Amino acid sequence: MSSLCREVITLQLGHYSNFAGTHWWNLQDASLSYDPETPPGEIQSDVVFREGQTLGGHVTYTPRLIAMDLKGSLRTLRQEGSLYDAGKDTSAVTWDGSIMMHEQSPPAKNSFLEDLDKLDKGEMLAEAYFPSSAQPQCSAGSLSVDTVNSHLARVQKSYRLEGSVKVWSDFLRIHLHPRTISVIHQYNHDGEAHRLEAFGQGESLLQGSVLEELEDRLHFFVEECDYLQGFQVLCDLADGFAGLGSKVTELLHDSYGGRGILTWGMLPVSHPDSTPVKDLYRLLNCTLGMVHMASHSSLFCPLTLRGGLGRRPSSPTTFTHLNYDPSLWYHSSSVLALALDTLTAPYRLRNNSVPMWQLADDLAVSGRKVVAAYGAVPFPMMHGSSLPDALSTYTDVLPWRPLSGCAEAGDGRCYGQWATLKGFEGQKLISSLAAGTKLPTPLHSLHSGEDVLASYIRSFYPSAPLALQLVSTPSKLAPPFPQIFNQSLGAQGFLEGQPPPPGSPPRVVSSVPIMTSLQSGPALDPWLSELHRGASAFDIRRVAPSFLSQGPEVTDYQEALEQLRLLARCYRDDSRGVMRSSSEEEDDD
């Protein structure tokens, strides 16, 4: 891999962020190739991966990642990992007396983790899948990613982890560096006691040993970078991690000025332990987290399939060609990870890369640091057709769906947009109709994929600034990515003209094309204003006094509400003020 690149350090703060992050890293791992005969890919993997070496001398590639979670959130995963495990040193034990040991049985591993253990030890997965002649003959930890992918692909249909995934490490397929995982022992992941539920709890965490440990890990990853372009932060919005994320982004802003900080606020569709009080806490956490993280970041984008950030959201986002269960974190986080793979592609490219700061500068204009994401997951393109053919079937409505709980304005108003199409490999970007043929649409007359996509988007947003990127490489889906795709898709994620024959095995999708859009526009005004109204509709001192017990102060909360109100006004199109509703006018008072 090239040693000259703009490196990115990733921080994952909270359990749902680690769910989405695990899927995202699995996607990156599936695309890695160490074959020297293979030409370098479009995505430069060492932007987010670091090279190391085990004690046995094997070269490793591990994420340049700091992942923070609570006590009890790892289950079978060791905090320090196993790549650099030198075994237990018993040379210092001098006690000659009797020893009584109390050992607790570790949590059982699911079938996927058991197979990974066998591959790490150089064992075959199962006699049924690997004939004796194909058994890998290699030492533990020396299997290449290509070998692991090919072996796991043979049993992809056997992994149905929906009933066995309890935490994000239950489907983690890569090794992590010993400095990656940081466990916050003051709070529990499970149970009713010692939960990280309030913004102030998270804010107060970043001091003492937690702060020292974070700074130590940051220095380790930063110092080995040749050209650090910035940080991508995935942070839970609904619990106390919103407060921790606010302090972490403030630390990054103060300590690494000039670097990009792209923050993605993660929110699941639902929580298994919802109560009216907890729902109120989540609303308050979202409000405070968004205001503070947006102020300390280059760009802030909520990512959720929930139909809004308020206490009464609309139905979860649906996708025509997906059959996912919104209530399963394992499913919803996989959809967001696919979108994030495309959303982050512009600053991970080997050629024509767009640095984080440029992406932010193009969108965060005049204080508008909050953006909304949209995605076509997957992008609906018929196998063997062309990009003009695919787009011309969506003349009345764009093919993407909300990924931030924010509906588009629908009237062509937008302050800035960044669109990315990833994964059209093997398909035509321009029309292949014979000369003299009557062209179905003006898109079929254009001579580049960039022109086709730009012309299409500008038909909906005629006067908005637009930047776009086309990436041929698809998102590769290696086990144990959930098979949430319906049978209209073929193996490469393109639409097939015919369903599979009756009695044939289900189609397994191994890669998908994705289209995403990041937008800054007037659509964010009513969305942010609704969040402001919801958080302002009660007296926090009377309704949620325990929320304030560890901070913030009432005046801090009121100041945050005012900042949210002003932030919403940044997105208001004052040229259309005569059409504003009375409720919008009241917000100005």
C-alpha cells in the first residue's frame, strides 16, 4: 500500500456507533487485497488502516481506530485483542502455597466467531465445506484477507446471526490494535444500575484517567501519520455518549486545529428499554449533542433510519429492495454502514481525493454545519443497462431516501449538495444506443457519467451548487453481513429482469451499488425547528430534574436551546418569508 496518503483517525463513541462502525470496518476489510499482482484499487485503504507487525513477524493491517464503550459491552472480545498476544507470563509467580481458583464460563460464541477462531488457528472451517486437499496449511494469524474472504464466502448462507447478535463484537471479522478499545468502567452496558443515560454524565467523564487514556491513544495514532487530514467521529446521540462526544470533539478542535472533524450522530430506530422518561432523556441528549458537536466539528450529520429525532417520529425509512428489520440494531446499522461507505468515499480515494476540509467547506457555509444525508441503498440499476436508463425511470422523484430523518424540501431549494455514486462496476455510464436512434431522454445524449449524473440532479435542484464523485468499486459484502436484500437483485446488487426459478436457492448478494447525497438546504429549518419545539415544550426543572443533577446547568440548557433556534434560522429562506407559517413566526420571538 502507498505510504503517501492523507490519513484519517476514526473514533466510535457508544454502542450503536460501534454497531455501525463494525459493519463499516467489515466492508473495508472485505475490499482489502494483498496480492502484488492486483492493481491498486480506487479506494486507498491505508487512509484508515495502519500497518503493523505481530510478535511472530506477520504483517498486519488494523484500523486506525479508537472505540469507546461501557463495561460489559464486549462479551467474547478481549479488550487488548489477540494479534500481539505473547501468551501468559508465569515466570514472576513465586507463591508455593495452595491456590483456589474461581473461573466463570465465558459467553458462548456464535457460529461465525467459532469459524473465525478456526481460521486464525489454521484449521479448516468444516469437512462439509473444505475437502482435504483444500485445507489451509498455514500458521495462526497468517491467513491473508483474500483467503479468509474466499473461505467464509463458501458458508455465507449458513450465517443467520439475527438471533445471536447481542453486542457489536458478535459480528466483528477483523483484528483490532491493543490501543483501539477503551472501556468506561464507571457505567454498565446492561442492567438498570449505573447507566450512562444523561448528557451531563458523559460530559463529566472526559477528565482524569479517561481523558489521559484518550489523549494517549490519540497521540499514538496521530504521531505515526505522515499527513493527517482529520477525524471521522461516530457518536451515539440518544444517551450520555452525546455529552462525551461533545467533549471529545471539543478536544479534537482545540488540540488539532486545521484538521477536518466530520461527526456522524448515530441514532437507532428504537431502544429495547423505552419508557416515557427515557424517551424524554433521549430527546434532551439529541438536542444538546447536536448543538455542541456541530459547534466543534467541521461538519455534523445525523445518521438514522428513524423517521425524525422527536419523541413521536414517523415510520422508519424503507427501501424498495431491502427487507430489513428496523428494530434490529444488527440490521439497521448495516444499512447505515453501507451508506457511510459511500458518504466517506470522496476523502478515501487514491486519485482525485477530496480532503475532509474541502468537503466541509463546500457544505458548511455561513454557519450551516449541520447537513442531512440521503441514500439509494442499493442504487436501482438494471443489470446490463446504462446510467441514463437507470435515472430516466426516476423522473418525478429522486431514487434516494432519508438517512437523517429529514425529508427533502421538494421545491428545488438547496444551499449545497455533495452526491456520490459508488459501485457501477461493469455497467455503462453513458447510453450505448446506436447512432441515429431516437434518444429516450436528454440524459442519453451526454458523453460522460459525471455529466449524466449532474444533469439529472440539477433537474431537481436547478440553481444549487453541486459537487459529485463517481467511484466504480462497489461495496463488497463479506460474511457475516446480513442478507437483507430481496430477490429482485442479482449477485452484484443490480436488478435482474426475472426472479430466481422456483425451487432454486435464494440469491446471495455479494456487492451493491450505492448512491448518497449530503445536503445543506431549507429542508433543515423545519426539521431543526421541530426538535427545538419538542425540547422547549416543558420546564426541564420540573419534568426532568434528575437530568440536571450532573449537569448541565439550567442556564446552559437554555443557552443550547437558543443556539438550536438560531441554527434553524440559518437554513431559513428569507426570500420566501411571506409563506412562513405562524408557528415559524413564533419561533422568532
